[in-house]
Amino acid sequence: MSSELAARPSLARRSFGSLTVNGVRHSMLTLTSTALGGGVLSVAYVMSLCGVGLGCLMLATGASLAFIGTIALMEMSTQTGCGTYAALFSHCAGPRAGPILDAMLFVYGNGSCVGYMVFIGDFLPAIMNLITGNGAHAGWICNRTLLIFISAVVMVPLVLPRDIAVLRHVAPASIAALVYMALVVAFKAPALYHEHLDDSQYGNVVIVNPTIHFFEAFSMCVFAYNCHLNVVPVAEHFVRPTKERIVKVSARVNLLQFTFYCLIGITGYLSFLTHTCSDIIKDYPSDDPFVAGGRFMLTCTMMVAIPMNMNPTIKSALQIKDYFLPSDPQLLLAAQPSDSAQPKDEFLRVVTTLTCLGCQAMLAVLVPQVGIILSLLGATVATAMMLIIPAYCMGIVLPWSRRRVAKQIVLYFFALVSVASVPMTILESAGMIPSAQTAEQSVLCTSAH
């Protein structure tokens, strides 16, 4: 025993030494990079809807649910030998699980791209406003609709190639841009809080706000922690996948995300209180140099994130088509597809890609509040991948125990809470319940400062 302890690396070496591929820290980095995205910029809006205390409680609940689901998926991957989320789901639900998961990924991928488009529509007008210096001819150049469609046209050469592996090298830059923006929000918070403290238009700090928009805020928290599509591949290659190491990875990943979300959520909310937008960057003036740098970096990363999401999204769409409209059996038996089939498949892929890109740009124009997009994604596909499917697979793979059943009940219960955001959003869109943002907030959030 003493020899094993002596051979074990020190805490400092394990914490700051070189990364072990597929080790604890490498797996943490992979899962954290998957989860962190545009949802970070909407966490402060959750605090504005429900109060800073209730908002932190919802973020803690989301982290706890992600913790349970991550451990369960990693354990089930280790037991079954499944190397992908789809393989695990098919192992539990049968062959029909494939098209179901493809449909979810198609919706999720398109929805994420719409969200990125909305962010681009938030960032570019402010950037162009800064470049033109608020001149008399800046109006049409800063038009949000025009800039979104121009961005879509610029991205056409990026979304059409089949191989986009080179774009993956930009992924670390996206995380760096989000961390930079979070630090800017945190450092500016004290001065902005004192500036708005005595202004009645901004209201007071609210700890708990029991609002009908609780469900919308909770589904956004679910979206913020969703990295579960990559959990199973990480588990397949995880070095020494013991129970202790699996728990360590899940706990550290979700604790790190919770800390980061609380940092930007609390400081962002204290900066603008009741005027906090669903995209926190919209609250800052366009001529702020530090925020302008963040807008520029995030615009570039969003325009790379769209092609990276579009590629697997189109693959899912084509796999759905092949499931319901399979190719000629003679072609399936052939070792090589015919020359006539290849141009036909390529034409379908290109048309599907351009159609999705155009629809994404149109939806981004029609739905300017990114909070609605993230809430719907969180309430549907993210809830299914993070809560419903893991709970279902636990009942198939893991042995029966009271603890396992209790975890399933918890996951299913909060899945219902998250899904409740969908009818609430529909009622809100129909004008049957008040909107999450008042007219005064909408004017503030959509105007160019």
C-alpha cells in the first residue's frame, strides 16, 4: 500500500503537469468546451427573470442534473462498450433509436445555428456603428436584417465542403472569447451597479422573483449544461474508467461550469438589473472599446461555429432521408456507388445545406431575442439528451436499486419542468400571457447604444 502511495504523482504534478490524453483533465477540457457556448451570454437574463438567488439555485440544479446524467452515461458506456451516444441509445431502444436521434440532432443543430445568427445580428450592427462613427449614412450599413443575410452569404463557402476538420482548430478561440467577455462583464459590474443603483428605471436587486417565466429560465439553464452528446465518446477512451474517476470528471466539469455561469450571471445582472437583455452584450454601448473587442472575437467564432454545426446537422438530415427513403438495394449491395448516384447525393446535400442556411437567417431576423431560441432548444432536444434519454437507458442497462430509481425520478421530474417552457413560450407568442420582456426593455435591448 505504501509503495502505491509513493508511486502516485503529487497533487501539483497531477494538477499542473502535462495533459494525459483521455485522462481526467483532458476529458474535463473536452466536455467543458462542448457545453460552453452562446448560452453563457444569456445567464444574466435568467437572473433578471427570476432573481439572483433563484437564478443561482436553478444553475445549481442544472449542474446537479448534468452531474447525475454524466455519471450514468459514462458508467453505461463502460458496461456496454458503446462508443457513441447513438450506439448506446440504439442498444437500449432498438434500431428505431437511430432516426429519432438524427431528428433531434437536426433540430438541435439548426436551432443552435439560428441562435448564432441572432448573436451575429446583435454584434455586427454595433461593430459597424463603431466603424462608421454614427455618421449620417450609417443607417443602412447598420441594418440588422441586411447584416444577417450578408453574413449568411459570406458563410456559404464555409458550410458547403464535406470536410471541415480544419475549422476545429478555432474551437479554443471560441472559449477564449467567452472567457474574455465574462471577465469584461465582471470588471465593469461594480461601476455600472453604482451608476444604476439610484435610477428607478433599473429597479432594485431582486433575490427571488416567483414569475410565470420560471420555466423559460430553467430550460435555458438546462441548455447551458448540455454536453452529453460527447460524454459517451469521452467515456469510451477514458483512462482507467473507475467509479471514483468518473465521479471526479463529472463533478469538476459541472462545478467549473456552475462557477463560470454564476460569475457572468451575477455580475451581468447587477450591471443592468431589470434592463438585462437575453444577450448581455447588447446592454453595453457600441463605443466601449473592451466590449467592442469581445463583439469582434465572438462574431468571428460564431461564423465558424455555424459551419461546424451545419456539417453534422446535414448528415443527420441525409440519414433520416436514407432511413425512410432507402437507396436502390442493388446500389447498397455494390462495393462502390454508381457514378450517377454520387452527383445526385452531392446535389441533395448542397441544396439541403443552402436551404437550412437560408431558413436559419430568416428565423434569426424574425426572432431577434436569443433567449426564446435557447429556451426552446433547452426545453426540447437538450432536455431529451441530458435528462430523458439517460433516465430511460439507466432503466435498461444499470441494475435495479432504490438509488437508481430515485435518480430516474429526479431526471424525469425536471424534464417535465423544462418541457413546460414550450407551451409557455407558445402562449407568450400568442399574447395570452405577458412577454418575458416589457416594452421598455425591448426598446432598450434592440436599440443601438
